[in-house]
Amino acid sequence: MQTDLGMTQADLVSSIMRREFVSLDLGDTLDFAGDVMSLGQIRHLPVLENGRLVGIVSQRDLLANSLSKLLESDAGQQRRFLRNVRVTDVMNASPITVGPDTPTREAARLMLRHRVGCLPVVGADGMPVGLLSETDLLRVAYSDSADG
């Protein structure tokens, strides 16, 4: 299928975004976010309030905001510290987003310009419909058509 701009459907974010993703709620804590990231091998988690995107937390956010405190404490103290910090304290409350009909090249440019590794994909109603990561872009850029 070809769009108005001469692009095929495969050139749009909707063709490569992950439609199923794990998210956090505003009230979640850093220890929970860290566990989810670790267990799911996930580097970015959108933060939702009533189903609407209000922020995003990355592994980098977790590390940057807790490393100095953690270096001076034992494992029990670290866990208690992380249990008392809400994701709202470390999340990016103004994430760069794209729509499903955004060209993948534009999404890649945004990631490079803003130095982010993931873009939440939101519909016209502002509700998240997917995630696009740098890994998704690399997979498409370097996949061999024989690999599927």
C-alpha cells in the first residue's frame, strides 16, 4: 500500500513499532521499575496515568538518579531507598513522541537529535499504541530480506 507522500506502509513507524509493551503507573516505585526492566530485559518503560502517557523511564534514568545513593549503602538499604522513590521523581515528563503514520526516517532523526533510545507511539487521542526503539530501527535497517 502506498501513502499520499509516495511512501509504502513499510516506511511508517506503525510497520515496525512494538504494539505490546510493558508500562508503569505514576505510583510505581524505582525498585518495581528496576525489577520489571531486569526481568523483561527492557530498557524503556512508558509511565501512564489513566491510560494516557505522562512520561517515560529508562535504565539510564534509574542509574543516574540512584547511583550516588546506592554506592554508599548495603543491598538492604539500596532496596529500601528504591522502594521509597516514585517513578515520577526520575521519569522524563515530556517524552518525545511520534504517531503511527510518522515516517521511520523522521523517527530515527528525532532519536538522534534528542539522544533518546525509544519513542512512545501515540494515537490521535494521545493514548499510547506502541513503542519504537533504536533496536527496532536497526533490525529493519540491517535485516536481510531472506531472514524475514
